[in-house]
Amino acid sequence: MCCLSFFLIPAAGLSFFFCAWLTMIFWGIIAPDFGAVTISYIQAMLITIAIWLVVAPLAAAVARGRRWKD
């Protein structure tokens, strides 16, 4: 488990930047439909970290709940 966690930290970092890039791209695609302005990569990173801060505890709670049923 120790070696696995060593590789999970850089993978989470890379996936964060990739998710921020995807957020920026998809926002740029749908923003004109709603009359909104496009966002920069920095703003996409802020949106991504905000979503991760909300979703991470929810995912941990779901995982904890499934472990108790086993």
C-alpha cells in the first residue's frame, strides 16, 4: 500500500490539471449558448478545486458506507 500511495499523489496532480483544462474547454463550448463569457485556465482551476473539495468528502462517505456493508 505504501508504494501505491507514492504514485497516487502525482497522478492526482496530473488529473487535476487535466480536469481544469477540460473545464476550460467545455466552458468555452457552452458559454456562448448561455451568453456567458469564457473563462481562463486559472479560473478553470479555481472551479475544479471547488468541485473537488465538495465531491471528495461525498466520495469518501460513500466508500465508507460500502465498506461497512461488506
